[in-house]
Amino acid sequence: MLNRQRKNAQAQIITTVLLILIAIGAIAVVSVFIFSLVSDNLSGTDCFKTVGQFEIKSGNEGSTCYGGNGINVTIERGQETEVNLTGFSVTVGNSEESKSYEITTNLPEAGEKKTWQLDVTDVTGGVDSVSVVPIIQGDKQCADGKTEKTVTACS
């Protein structure tokens, strides 16, 4: 009888160890899957840093306006220093036609405002709106940080 109890005790210990090993293996497989899924999704979080960090300025605040064959676009950058800004995608146009430009030079530092002059001779019907989308490291356009403004004629 004692031998049989000893075998039952050993069987229970072996069963417990096997169940623990199976659980550890399952956790390892699931964690590899979840880690790859999460790391792919986290690569886009840098765009969240661009939200509210860029503003198109006009009137007394800046010189964003349309006149003749060109448009002046003034962009002010917020105080966030961790944005890896490499440029802007600027779209200008009207309800019928638009044209996009990529600005990659003379970018504003945190808290700074810069103005660019763009040639819009090939936009028929004039320009009445401008939108700016920040581009961060890796040439990723961040639609979350997009800002738009109605454009008036330069005085």
C-alpha cells in the first residue's frame, strides 16, 4: 500500500511540473506574438507628439496670405522638443484644384515661427486654403498633426 501511495505522489508531482512547463511554454509563445504586434503599433506613436504643435499664422500673427502668383505660408512650431521633424507637406488650393509642396529646409525650432513663399501659378482659380502636415523622421507624414487655415489676399 505504501508503494502505491508513493507512486501516486510521484505522479502528482510529475503532472504538476508538466502543467507548469506547458503554461510557461504557452506564455512564451503568446508573448512573442503580442510583443511583435505591439512593437509594430508603437512605431507610429511619434506622430502623437505632433498634435497641436504646428499652427498656420496669419493676420497680425504672421504673413500667411495669397497674392499674385505666390502664397506666403507662416508656420509656428510649439514647444515640444522631442518631435523629430524633417519637413512639412503643404497643400494649397481651392475647392476645385490643389497643389502639394514638400518643405524640408529652414525648418522652425521649438517655439519658433518661419515663413516660406510658394509659387502657385499653376493653381487655377486662386488659392483660398492651406493645410500643413508635419513629416517626421523616416519620411512619415503625421495626419494627426495636420493644421488648416483659410487664406486671404495679401494687403
